[in-house]
Amino acid sequence: MITKITAIKSLDPSITNIMSVGDIMDWGDNTPISDTLIQEEVTRLQAEYDAAQYARDRATAYPSLADQADMQFHDLANGTTTWLDAIQAVKDTYPKP
């Protein structure tokens, strides 16, 4: 879940010292950003995060790099497609949207 603090820092990366307690924001020396803009940025960032779920799923599903190197070695030695098949299976299971 994307937080308001994450959204604020996305909107203004120069903000370094902001505190939040519930719905109360302490802006310190920073210029406050409207709640509407913050919520729009939360929504945008959450959509961006959600759209990349396939990539996070793929990252955990791919065989380790050591296993992939071993597959490639054996594929070259044996004329097989084990590595290609393993990678394609992950891509098929978790397609890009």
C-alpha cells in the first residue's frame, strides 16, 4: 500500500522532514501540498505498483541464475531447450498486462 508520505516525497523530492500522525501532517519548514494532490499521487503510484505485480511474481518464479546457467550448459551439450522452456513457462504463467 502506498502511503501519503511516499506520495508527498514523489511530488516534492526536496521534502525530507515531514511527519504524519493519523491524518495530521507536520510540514515543518516545507510548503504544504493539498490533500487532493496527495491522494491523486497515492492513486497513481498504487496503480503503477499494481501494474508491475507480474514482474514481482516472475522474479520469485524464475530458477536461480546458477540453475539457469546449468540448464544452458546442458542445453548446449545435449541440443535441448530446457532453459528456454523454463523461462517461457514463467512468462506464460505471469504474462505482462
